[in-house]
Amino acid sequence: MTLRTAPLNHPGGATGYRLEYGESAIAYITDTEHRPGALDKDVLQLARDVDLMIYDCNYTEEEYPAHVGWGHSTWQQGVHLANAAGAKLLAIFHHDPEHVDALLDRIGREAKAQRGDTLVAAEGLALRF
């Protein structure tokens, strides 16, 4: 198994991870805030051609302006990054505690409409590759 890390954009610091085993790879990217108008090169490096990209999607683009500097991103940015990195599957996670199930269901539908290989992570979710 190979583990790679990269710094993430979060107050006080955070680390993203890429795990590789055989021909499979997973990127775990939590506690990171995107920079509007730019794709984070460290995130792209971690997520390049992974089978699964797990990304901090705490907010929607509409909510984000009220949370700038908090160290979290949006599901829309997750879609952009997953597409740019060539990730096979995007898992939206690190949900805002104020988001109720109906909102997460809507986010899941909208994200899937933009990028078919996307899911909303939920308690008990198990994936096999």
C-alpha cells in the first residue's frame, strides 16, 4: 500500500490523503476550502485518476459566501475537481449539520445530474471495488 499526503486549505492546517493498493486508489479530502475561480493543485494531485474521491462538500455555492474562511468547500466545487482530476466516483461528504435529509437528497440529485458518477455519503454506506 502507498500513502501520499498533501496540505489542505483549512484554518490551522489539514491534510489530504491518497491511498493506493494494487491498481486501486482512493483520495480522502476533508477540511479544505476551495479558492473561487481556481482548482487546488494539491487536491488535483491527490485525486488524479482515483477510483473514489471523497470530498468535503459542507456547503452549497449559495451558502458558501457566508462561510468564507471556515475551511470547507461546496459540492459544486467537488464536481469540478473530480471532473478535472479524472476521478471515477465522487462521494460528497462532511455535510453541514444543519442540512436535513431532504436537502441532502436534493443535493444528490443535482450533483448526479451534473456528474453521473457521484453519490452522497451516508451512515452505513459500503462500497466495493
